[in-house]
Amino acid sequence: MLDSPGGPPTGMCHVGQRSQSIILDGEPPSRKEVGHGMARSTSRFPPRPLRRLLIAWAMSAATATEVESRATELLAAAVNSISPNDAARHVAALADDAFEGREGGSRGGRAAAAYIIEQIETLGFEPAGDGGSYLQSFGAGHRNILAMLPGSDPELAREIVIVGAHYDHVGYGKAGNSFGPFGFVHNGADDNASGVAGVIEVMESLVLLGERPRRTILVAFWDGEEQGLLGSRHFVRVRPAAVAGRPIAFCLNLDMIGRLRNERLIVYGARTGVELRSAIVAANNAPGTGASLDLSFDWDVLEDSDHHPFIMGRIPTMMLHTGLHDQYHRPSDDVNLVNFVGIAPVVRLTLALAVGMADAPQRPVFRAAALAESNATKRRLETRPPGGSSRGRWGIVTRPDPGEPAAPLVVNVAHGSPAQVGGLRAGDRLVAVDGHTFGDQTGMVALLTAAGDECRVEVERRGRLVELEFRAGGR
């Protein structure tokens, strides 16, 4: 099991030997850090989970080739509907001065809700709010907006995958919610008109998939986030009749996705479900999504956006975020600074991940251990303890990860070893050897031990899949 926070990592594995260990994953991002992207990498290995997913999306076909071709066409149509221009239109509308900063419960917030409902009604999603409406009212005039696309599977349709974003902002700003100056409209173009635009784009794409995903997808626009996560907290406590009592398989939150820099996307909550990281990596590398973003995984579980109430409700949950900036909670967070081209790949990734979760045979298992993990835990656990050496034929030291058992983490690569010559780096995660996946570190060791003098290794490097080649004589 996972060591407790602050405890030393135990039992490293030197590839070629049989010892076991524990690890977690890569470089801890900061919420205020400006990301530095890595060069785009490619892999000739097909990302297997998404390949199976694409086949599942196809409506019907006589042969496997025709099934895959049809699935690819459907996905391409959905992906092609994701447009920077459409995102710009939605952000510009929601960040207009006429909405007065969309403060929760205000007339500007109500006007923003009317705009969002207008978009939903054109897409044919079913109301999931109170009394057959799209609205879930609570508090002092606050209103969540809820709509759903019923699942296609007779059994799995009862389960729900949520894709959401908060639509409120801070109005004219005051000491408790703004960095100033106060008294001016805070339009919140990035926070969080960008996330709302992203969810609307996902809805438009879902309509084009041809066949609905197996599980029900609930789209949610939360109110009162800036006043203490009011809308998401209320939903977790009190659900409308349309979704009451139904299991939530997974929740995805989009918050501030409008400032993509160097292709770096921060992912929160990937530790809250077993193999959630693998799921988003598969989506990021799906041939049809074209996202291929530099994913920076943050392990802190903080009460800072609408993913938090779901995590505390023991629901596997992730949040996507492009990072803070100098205009955060200031009147200057305006449309002219939003990276609309950068919103598109985040939406493509969201679409692939949401549908992948909705179509998966099993829903992810919540990891209570995530509540005790943090970026500090990650730094301690990813650091190789002193002593030992990178012996073995390939010169690799790895540790298993209880959250991602099928993706052991590389913690050391011996200088001049075949692995180093082949391009392996500390921080990479091994996911396949000679085209074969494995269930855990023991399976990985067995494959590397049985490999010939040359082997192909597929690794995950900050969310991207990279193929490497090791040669035993390449020291």
C-alpha cells in the first residue's frame, strides 16, 4: 500500500531484479507558475485504450476495419465542430459589460444563465433541473444550470458522467474577492467564461457523435463558485429528481482554460481514481483528438474550485486549468487576452476523456489515499533514496504506483546505459514493451527481462506517449 505522507519511499525496483517499491509521479506544478512546454513527441504505437474506445463509438459495421473507419469518421466530425471562433463568440458574450461581471445571484448572473440556456435548447439536451427545467435554484437567487444526454446502454445509462464549469464571477469586485481596482466590471473572460465556452463546445460535439455514449452525460454550469463553491456543494448535497440517487461515475471540471501557454495544461485530481491518469493520457494521445498537450499533474487537493465538493463526496474527479495570471480577479481579465486557439485542444481532450469515461466497461474506483497526498508527497516519493545502483541489463530503476499500477515510474537511469542512450529519462512512466502492455511493475520487469538485445519501449512523458528503442550493447 501507499506510504503515509512524509514516510520514506520503500523497496525500489532495479530492472532486471525483482524487488518492489512505491512511487507517485512527475514534476509538481505551481498554480502560479508559467508552464514551459516540451517539444512535441510522437509514438508509432497506437494508444490502445482510445483505439478500443473509437471502435465502441461506431454505430454498426460488417468488419473490424469498417467499424474502426466509421468510428474515426464520427470522431472526426465531432472534433471538427470544435472551433476557436465559436469559443470566442461564447466568451465575448459572457464577458460583455452588460452582464456586470456575472456575480452569483445578481441580475448579471441571471442574464448569463439565460444566454447559456439558449445555447442548450438548440442542442436538444434534456432538462435535469428542478421541475423539468434546466435550473436548480438555491440560496439567495442562485441557480445551477443542468442538462443531460441520456446514455445508450440499458444498464450503464443509470450512471452519470459530469462535465461542468462555473459561470459566475465577482461582479464589480470588492476586497474579499478581487485584487482590484474595485468598482469596475470584472468580466472574467478566462475565469470562467472560457470554461463555460468549453463545456458548450463539448455539448455541440456530443450531438455529432452519431450514437450516444453508454453512460448518461450531465453538463453542469455551476453558480456561486466565487462565493464558496455554493452551486457544486448544493448539487452534491441535494440533487434534482432527474438525477437523484444515480451513481456519479466521474466528474470533470473546466476552470480557467483560456490562457494556454507552451501547450501546458494543469490537471488536478488525477489521483482520486485508480488509473485516472492513464485515462486522460489515452485521451490526450487519441489519433482523432489532436490534443497532444503537455500535461502537468498537480496532487494538491484544495478547496479552490468546483471539483473539490465531488472529491470530498468520494467521487473520482479531475479539473483542467491553464494556470493563473496577472489579470486573475481583476477588471483586466478581458476577452482580448484569451487564447481562443488554445481552448480548442483543451476541449478536444475534454470530449475524448468524457466519452471515454462514459463508454468504459467499469467506472473508476475512488482512491481515498488521494486526500492525504500532496505535491510535497509527490516530491518525496519520486526522489530516489540514497544508496543502490542502476544495475541490470538496461540500467533502469523504477517504482510502482498504487494509483497507476500499469505505469511504473522511472526514478533513475544509469549514465551510459542502454536506457539512457535510448532516450529514457527519470520521470518517464513505462507503459509497454515491444507492443505489450502489463498490469503492474512485475509484469513490466518480466517483459524487459525476456526481451532480446533490442526492444521497443513506450513511455508516457508528461501526458504524451513516446516510443524509444533500447539496444543491450548500446552502453
